[in-house]
Amino acid sequence: MNKVKKIAFLTGTRADFGKMKPLIEITESHCDFEAHIFVTGMHLLETYGYTLIEVERCGFKNISTFKNDTNEASMDLTLAKTITGFSEFVKKIEPDLIVIHGDRVEALAGAIVGSLNNILVAHVEGGELSGTIDELLRHATSKMSHIHFVANDKAKLLLEQMGELPESIYSIGSPDVDIMFSNTLPDLNTVKSYYEIPFETYAVAMFHPVTTEHQQMAEYANYFVEALIDSQKNYVVVFPNNDMGSQAILNAYQKLYGQSSFKVFPSIRFEYFLTLLKNAEFIIGNSSAGVREAPYYGIPTINIGTRQNNRVFSSTIINSDYTVANIVNSIKQVKKYKTSCESNNFGTGNSAEEFLKVIKSDSLWNTNHQKQFRAFL
């Protein structure tokens, strides 16, 4: 490696930052690399906790911000604005590699900007299945990327079926597992004290909008809230993402304020959230945390609706439709699903080390900038 390589990480949400944080940390700690973080999306919205603060708290050297909010529930306008902002950023710092994560419009914007500016793009956790518009965005982002850091061999196979070259796909596990089982997580008393959570026992509730069902989200959100109240349990509730339909969920959450069995937060620091999850009775809603992180901790999940269709499932997961009766019944049954920790084949907690090995290798930097596809004839 002849010169210090600049690597630009794009983050738009608390979720993708939690995934990429171990990768950013190990990149910044190595003398051969210079990490730059482009912070946009939900991070800059006060309604959702202004989580730029959490990024800055990590002490990274090079942080840039760009507000891509269009004040409209329009993903295409957000995509367009993110492309504009990230393009200016890229032309300023001239990165050698762009790293993006997942299935948000910000990730797609990063892939588009990189590809059209002849910059290598690496996509983290592509090749996965999910419901709604997320799946389309994830696969489109993979097709605009040159390099793939996947969570497991199943995702690798799916990308190969999409025509991606096997030599461009690296299975490193899911980076958040590095944090989940690290010795740096705060203890439960620290977390409860910090967020003033008085409950001895509690469940975590996270309910996100489903963009392809946005016209029904007000109805579904009200059902969700009614079921939580009817269950007579304690809940730590975290705001949804800001996709189309999120306002309907926030409106429904108004019924929870002032009730002693609910604590509602715009956002929770990722490590603190993991501690809460690890010690919860169960997690309920439609967050990917219920089908990814919770089974690793042996925490039961009540998965509601269609958002996580086709994701990896385990014996700790109860699936429910949106009706109040079925949600309440699932809550009553949840104790039967308490199990020991399960391996969901998302790695063993060494994703950052595997990532570093790849970016130190000549094979990555010799990747053809002209996107190649594997043809099945």
C-alpha cells in the first residue's frame, strides 16, 4: 500500500451507525487508513433524538454533516438531496473507498455517487431478504456497489445469484455482534439511571412504518398501542425510523405519555439499547433487532406484520398479525419462548478484524472500477 487510503463511511440512521461503528473504529486506528464519516438523515432530526451527538461522542477525527431532510414524506426527494450533498463531500475529500450499509435511501445515494465518480463502493450486509421497499433498495444498492461485506454465506449465495462476482464478496459476519458481546457494554443499572427507567421488569417496543402499507399505518399503530396498554406490562418504547407513515405512529404514541408503565424515547444510544434488550422480558414490534439481535441474547420476539418477511427466523420468535387480539395473545404466550442464546449465523464477534484484513489486501484495491457481472448462460 503506497499511500494512506481515505475511506468514507456514510451513515443516515442510529441503526446503520451501530452496525458500522466497529468498522469505523478499526479503520481509524490503523495508520494505513484515514476514516471520514458523512452524517446525514435521521441523525440531524431533533424529533428523532438528534443522534449526531452519539456519533460525535465517539471522538472520530473527521466528521462531516449534511441535512437531507426535505420536510416531505418523499423518499425520492430525500434520495436526490442526499446525492447532491454526498457528491459535494466526495469531490472535496476524494476518498479511495466508500462504505455504505443496508437498505436506506442514503445507502443507495452513496452507491450512486461512488459509481458515477469512479470510486470503489463497498456495501455492508447486502444479499439479505426483507419485506416492503427495503428489499428493493438493498438489492439496487448491491448492484451499484463493487464490493460486498455480507453477514453469512446465505447472503453471499444470494448476491452470486444476482450476478455478483464471488471474488467481490467477503463474509465477515454482522458488525453489531462485535458490540453485542464486547466487554464495553454498560451495566443495566447504569442504563436505567441514565434514562430514568423505573421498571424492575420491562419489554422493548419498536414499531416502524411499512412504506408499502403507509395508508394503513395509522390503523396498525393504534392497534399496536392498544395492545401494549391492554397487556398491562411495562415498556421501553423507542421511536420509529422516519419513513413514510412514521408520523401516524408518533401520533398513536401520544396515548402513552403520562402512563406509568411506559417510557418513550426518540432514540437510545446503541450500546445502552443492547443492554436494555439483553435484560428485557421480550421485544415487540417489527424492528430487525427482533429477528437479528434478540435471538443472540435468547430474548423472545413478538414480530408484528409484514416488515420482516423472509428474514432469518428462530424458535424465539412469535409472529403476529396487526390485530389487537392476536398481539395480546402473543404477549400472553411469550414466556414459553424464553430460550438460551441462539446462533443466527451472523458471525462470532470479529467482523471488524475480518473487515480490516480485507481492506489491507491488494485484492480489494485491485477491484475493477468497471462493474463486472457473472453471467449464467
